[in-house]
Amino acid sequence: MPGLSLASDCACTMAPGRLEPCVLVIFGASGDLTARKLMPALFSLAQQRALPRQLAILGAARTPMDDQVFRELILSALPKGDDQERRAFGERLFYLHVDYQDRASFTRLAARLAELDARLGTAGNRIFYLATPPGLYDPIGRNLGRGGLSAPPPGGFARMVVEKPFGRDLKSARRLDAALHQSFEERQIFRIDHYLAKETVQNILMLRFANSIFEPLWNRSHIEYVGIMAAEELGVEHRAGYYEGAGVVRDMFQNHLMQLLALTSMEPPSRLAADRVREEKNKVFRSLKPYGNRALGREMLLGQYGPGALRGQAMPGYREEPGVAPDSRTPTFAITRLFIDNWRWGGVPFYLASGKRLAAKQTQIVIQFREAPRSLFSGIMPDNFQANRLVIGIYPEERIALSFQAKGQGPRLCLTPVDMEFTYPQNGAGAADSYEKVLLDCLLGDQLLFWDQTGIELSWAFLDPVLKAQDRRTAASLPNLYPAGSWCPQAAGEWMRLIHA
Ligand code: BG6
């Protein structure tokens, strides 16, 4: 069956807001995130002429260096390209050596910002991007406040951008939030979830609410179950320091999978605006049926990868990875079944799964519709008959596929499952990297794709009971081993088969 294609006459609009002059201050500028994600995204935006002309990027970190060394460091890590574009990008870069705990550093920061404003016309507008370990959010936020840097200039803005983890449970998330709110108001805080900036993830709302054929079926009367899966091939890599204390539920469920769940199940917002969309998502979180006391092992199953092989290459188990305790119980896989107790979804199971070192990287949402009555076709329906299924693929292909039954060609009467599929062109024109999208939205001041604190707290409040049980080291919290390169622990097979199309 032919695929569908993107029509050229699409109704496009940029996020609301205007690109204003500003200084983007990146704390943690000598780190991995800055080099791997932020700078390439900013450079790409510069190449697309999507940055404000008066945008200066001020790197701030503990490593002593001057502007010139910083420029060379950043430029050497960027993809090769037009020399003039690289030079122009280099001219936007500046550097300041800071000690995050030291107030005097922030006095120097204020002076440097004032100097850049005077020299480059950046108008006192600021974005503070915290690309640092989360332990530093509190001192940086506090010191920005004390230095008078969190107050926006008249008619302008001062924004703070933070990355997950937003705490490690409800209590710490609240503590972190209180620290940030000492200096910044909620409308100034942009909490990134890079999943929200993925093209197909944004498309979930368009698919559901810009078409009239799906929404009437999008409920408990027609849907058997929903599956949300984020499978990864990668192991823990060099992040054991963080991951050992986190595990898969904190790392993937509390944020990315919860967002996918909310987008798939929320009611239509009254407008496509940040506050309206967040409000509807939060209603979903509020309607989640709480896990019972003994959910671990029953409603959520944990796993950890052992030694195995991926694409013919031997892989170590999680406990053999550098920095991981030889008796670690940290789960690298989890699958859960949860329910949204409202009129639309009551009784429909939602299966959420994620794991590291699985057989392939695959991220998708499966909407499994109920079976049609069979009597009419008894005898010609195959035994493994699959009712209609809508798959929203996020990785490797960004696609939407609807499977249905059709008559097999030829004189005999038989039914065959067929797919109708739409695939976004890989790296197609206009496809933006997630970080490009979030950086642009920060510059525009649009919070649509960012978490609000209420959502963060509701999500932690829901997961806290299973996380507590996981950390308690009971028999139920002992993760089931699965070989690296397989799809899941054996015990999770039944649920995993439902959602792994
Ligand atoms: C991050 C997690 O938030 O998301 C990582 O910390 C994970 O552990 C990553 O690998 C997955 O993102 P993506 O976009 O590759 O699915």
C-alpha cells in the first residue's frame, strides 16, 4: 500500500513571541552537554538565520580560560562547515570563569553582562541555562537572585532553563523548586524534557485533535489497551555516577514516559497554549489510579541487564560497567501497567516500558483497538487475527501506521492485515533537532514544550510508592536479570509482547 506524503500547503506557524536581543549564559559551559548538544544546536540555528542578530553566548564554568580559548574549544568541536559562518558564530561566544558557590563570581557576572549589553545591544535580556549537575541548581539560582540577575529589565526578560532530574522523589523535587523560586517566578522557569521537542511527539496532539476520525474512537469503548515503549540499545555508558542512584524509573518514567502518556490520553485543551495544555496534562496525572502497597512485582516489574551480546558483539552486564557496584540492584528495565481512572479511560490498561541494552533502540506508542465481532468472518479470519492498531513511531522512524484487515487478492475469500503508513522524511527539510527546538522556544518565551512544577510533583507523587519500594531492598525490588541484547526479562514477556509490535 503506498505511503502518504506531506502536502506542501501546510498551515505553519512559529511559536508565539518574538526573538529579542539577549545574552544566553550557559553554566557548565566546559561540560559534555554544552559541547555535545547545546553548541551544535545553537550553531545550526545560526546557520538557519534563526537566532536574534544580537545574541551573545556567555559560557560560565569553573575551568579557568579566556574568551579566545573558549571559542577555539567550541569551534573545534562543531561540525565542519562554511568558514565565514563558523567565524561569525565564534564572535558570539564569550567566557567567564566562575565559582558557583561564591557571591563575588556573580558580581563579576553582572559586570560582564552589563559590558556585553553596552557593547552588543543585548538590552539586559538574559537566559540562564543550567547545564550543570543538579546539585548546583540551588546555589546558582540563589546567587543569581542575590546578584539581582533574576529580575527582568523593564519590558524584557530573565529566564532560567533547567534539565532533569528535577529531584529524585516528591520531597526533593519540592525542595529544588523552593530553591529556584527564591529567585525566579514560575513563568521564568523552563524545565526541559527533550522528548517533548521530538517531531512525532508534538504530532500526537495534531493527529488527535486536528483530525475528526480518531477522537470519536479514542476511549475505553474502542481501545483495548495502550502501550508506550522507549527501548534503548545503549547501556549506562559513562553515567554510572548518576544512574546508580537513579535507575530507569527516575531516569525515563518520571519524565519522558509520563509526558507521552499525558499527550496520548489528555482531553483537548481549549487552546494550543502552554497553560491550557499543561492543565489538561495535569488532569491526567491527577486521575492516575494510585499504585497499591504491593505494586512492585505486580503492577511494575524491574529488570537489570546481565552479560549478553548485541549485533554479534559480547556485552558486559550492568554490574560489570565502570563505576557500578558489583552487587548493584539499580533497575535498568521496568515495565508497568497503570490505569487512568476517568470517564474516557476507566479500565483501559496502559503499559509503559523502558530499558537499556535491549535488542534495538525503538520508541513508540501503540494504540490497540478492540476486536470487531468475528461471527461474519468465522473461518476466514486467521487465528492470530490482530484488531486495528495505530502505531505512533518516534524512533527509529518518525511515523504513524494504521493496520487494518482487507480482503486478500485473488478468488479465495480471505483476510489479510495491511498497513497505511505515513513516515516523516529522515532529516527532512524543516526537521529540527530537539535541542534546537527547545532553545528556540526559550528565546521566544514559549513554555508549551516545558514541564510546569505541578506536573513534576504529580508525576513524582504517583511514582513515589514504587520508588520507595524499589529503594527498600525487599525481594520484590530485586531486579530480574535479562541478557544484554534481549528484549526484556523473561517475567516481563507477556506484557512486552503486547506493546512491542
Ligand atoms: C535521557 C536519559 O533523558 O534520555 C538517558 O537520561 C536516555 O538515559 C535518553 O538514554 C534517551 O533519549 P532518546 O532521545 O535517545 O530516546
